Amino acid sequence: MINALVVLLGLQLMGEVVVNLFGLPIPGPVLGGGALAVILLARGRVGAELSSTAHVILRNLSLLFVPAAVGVIEYRDMFVAYGLPLFVTVLGSTMLAMAAAALVFRWVGR
């Protein structure tokens, strides 16, 4: 599990370094995740240790929402003031992302 965490965090760090060096407008972890995807595609498989580590992380993903919930409570006045525009923006961007994913899925499926 330690080796898989080193790989995951190392790729995230690599993404952060590249984004900061070149001033790219994307988050470092997204770049690191893309690098992981390319590596896994090149290998053609996911190792057992990385797979089991990913499952552990995903099973405990709900714990990562606790800080977000505390932030919502802490900044509730801002959410009251900007809640509707925020909700519309999140809903709209989610719908656009789902539509883009469906179109890409259809395109790749051909």
C-alpha cells in the first residue's frame, strides 16, 4: 500500500511542479491523474497493490466531505447571499460535463 501511495502522491506532486513551472491553467492533481492514466494505458493493466489502495481510498472518500461541510457552515452567510447563483453554476457545469462525457463515450464507441 505504501508503494501505491508513493506513486499516487508522487504523480500529484509532479503535476503540481509542472503546473507551477509552466503556469498552466489546470490543477496539478488533474495533470498528475492524466499522467497516471497514460502510464496505466501504456502498461495495459493496473497492479494489484494500486488497485487495492484505490479501493481503500474510494471506500473512505466520504471522510473528505467533512472539511467541505465545515466550510459551508463557517461561511453560511456567503452561501445565503450567493447560494442560488452557485447552485445554478454547479448544476449547469455538471450537466455540461455529463453531456461532454456522453458525447466522448459515443465517439470512442464507434
